[in-house]
Amino acid sequence: MKRADPLGKRALFSVPEPDEPRAGPLDVRVRCSSCDARTTTSLPALIRNHFPLWVWMPGRKPGHLMRCATCHEVAWHDISRAATP
């Protein structure tokens, strides 16, 4: 009886996940509350994603209502400063 290898040939031909790019001085970390995607984006790209709808509630966590770059839904986002190398 032949035992199945759980990874099989996929392990030989799969591409490893790319490392996350290093954050620059104007990069921020954004987490979507709808799809739970975590992305690092530049400050100009964040401002672009805020329009045409932008709501910021300082006491709320997550406090930014905007369109998600990943799922394209309008949802609440948590924005923090990206860790620089």
C-alpha cells in the first residue's frame, strides 16, 4: 500500500511566499475589519483610498471608514505606523 505524501509534488513546484517589503518613512500599516487583510501602504496611497468617502472617529478602534484596497468594500480600518527597518 502506497502512503500519500501530504505535500506531494506541490512542495517541489510551489513558489515560496515573498517577504514583506521593507517599510519606508511614509508607510503606514492598514488592517481591514471586513476581510482582516493587513497591508503596508504609502501615505499618498492611503489618502487616495480615503476618497471619496472618509470618516475618522478618534475614539473608535478601528477608527477610519474607507474603501479597502484588498476587498474593495467600505469598512472600518485600523491605521498604524509601519515598522521601519
